[in-house]
Amino acid sequence: MAALGFGVVAVAVLGLGSLVRQLRATRRFLRGLARPRLSTIAGSRVTVVEDARPLAFCAGLLRPRIFLSRATVEALDESELSVVVAHEACHAKQRDPLRVLVTRVLADALFFLPAARRLGRRYEELVEIAADQFAVRSGDDGRAALASALLSLEATGSAVVGIAPERVDHLMGERTRWDLPVALLVAASAVLTAMTTIAFRLEAAAATELNLPLLAAHACMLVMAVVPLIFGALVLMRARR
């Protein structure tokens, strides 16, 4: 059990390090925003900052806030600004900054799993698409207004709000897919199984006597580690069909 214990500690340390780095980076970014002031835009409380960059984002873990730069407010008309605020309001309502943070921490901690980072990136993409859908439903012409807003912000060089091909497809009515290769999930299962098996064999080699309860515990842990991944692969295969 020592090998498994060491592995758990290593994953926890990596996750904690990732959490600290991301929290510090976010804090530095927010502290660098000039002259933030509260305003009400499209019925939502928004923090407007004096910045020449076209910024529009949601930040905060337990109490997320919507941030817009002065450049964004000036670049968009009323309908465009309304759907952008609705998009960010969806992130705030769902506490997406916290969800994305947890996803990134897990991806960094489980770097040895081939599917970890891909799952994290895909989750972030789906979060954006979900917020787009919420924004589209917020107004009578939400789809056109959101597309226009994205084009306007893209033209000004926004680093926060951009046009991903899948977001454009979604706005045009194409159905969103999970889009995770089953082969990647199978590879992750194989890696996890191999690592767990190696840890068990090392423990068995170090044991001086047969310990049936310990062996039974090892078998149960192996099943608990592998079965969820196999189940996930089956669900994805069914969803793809």
C-alpha cells in the first residue's frame, strides 16, 4: 500500500501546486485592472474597468463577477452588449470559474493520464457553448446579436472573447458533440491499470508473508479504478452512435 500511498500524495502535491499557481495568476490579473467601478448593464451588475483591450469575462470562485472593459462597452451596440453580458451572467450563475479551476487542477495533477488534459479542454469548450446558448435565448434576436458581438470583438483583437469554429457552428444551428475519441479514454484506462498493477506487484514483492485481506483490498482498489473508466468508454461509444 506504500506505493499507492506515495502516488496519492504525489497527485495531491501536484494538484495543490496547480491550484496555488492559478489563484496567484488570477489575483495578479485582477489587481492589474485599472479603476474598476460597478455599473448596471442589461439588468446585471457589471464591473467596468478602464482598459483599452476588449475584455469580457467572469471571475470569482464563490461569488463570481462579470467584468467588461471600457473598450468592450464602446465597441458594442446595445443588443450586442446585452448578449455578451448574458453570456457572462451564465458563467456567474453556474460558477463556471470554480468548475474550470477544478478541471484544470485535476488535469495538472493527473498529467499521466492521456485523457486528462483533453477532457479539461473539452469541458471548457462546452462551458462556452452552454453560455452562448443561454445568451441566444436571452433576447428576440440573440443569435444574430451574439454573432455580431463576437465578430466585433474579434476584429478589435480580443484575447478573452474570440471565435472558435465550433461556437460559430453552434450559432448556425449545428448540434454540439462531445467529441472525445474513445481510443483516448481506452489509453487512459490502460495507463491507470498498468500503474495500479505495478504498485500492487511492488507491494506483493515487499510482503514477507501472504496477507489475504491485503490482497483482497488490492483487488477491490483495482476494480474501483478501472470500472469507472470502462463505463465511461461505453457511455461515450453509445453517445457517438
